[in-house]
Amino acid sequence: MNVEPTRPTVKNPPEQFAGDVWVDTIAAPHEADQRMTVALVRFAPGARTAWHSHARGQYLRVTQGVARFGTRDGQVVEVRPGQTLYTPPGQDHWHAATSDGFMEHLAMLESGDDPAATTVWKEHVTDAELAGGASGEADR
């Protein structure tokens, strides 16, 4: 057993994010057969991811602020601290902070069989997609 070394906070790249988003890696695989990655991700007001999907899905636990999540069918949900959102494998989605406050969440996912395909990044989310009417809070 060991205490993991603290890794530096990294600002996420503009090719995959709009606005200021920072990530702190909490857990990453040590052995070849391990797949789990956990990170604390912090979004400045109005910041958002580009469209993307995950080979094995993803869990997102909101810890601060209000998160907005959207899917290709136009569904937008708001998730509050203490709630967890699940996106199934291969589902295109985005995550964002509301325009009036910071948001942070824990991102939990497993690497795909091909680690390079764990997350597939796509085009940026438009302002219209971001502003889509929220369908209410997630039930989880």
C-alpha cells in the first residue's frame, strides 16, 4: 500500500474545452490489467467540454455548483452537488458549468480495450446547444 504522489493541476486543452477547465488526477492505473481513472475537474462559469463519448461510459459526481449535461437528442439536464450522472458507452455528450458560477465534478471512467479510444473527442458545443432548455434535475 502507498500514498499516491500529488500530481500538478493541468489546464485542459482548447481543442477539447471552451473556457477555463482544470483537472486534478486522483487515480490512474498502475498495472496493465487496471482500467479505472478518477479526476476532479473544475469549470469556470460558462466553460464546457466539446462533444465526446467514452468507450466504457462515465460517471460524473457533481461536488460544487450546478452542472449542465447535454446529449445529441437535445436533452439537457442540470445536476447539483451530491448527484451522479451516468453516460453509457458510446453516448455523445457534453458537460458544462452554468454561466453564473463555478462547477466541479469527479469524473470516473475505465479505459477502453484500446486506451487511445477511451475518450473520442468531437466538435465544439455551440452556444445554442449549451443554452438548450434544461429538462430538470437528474434523478440520480
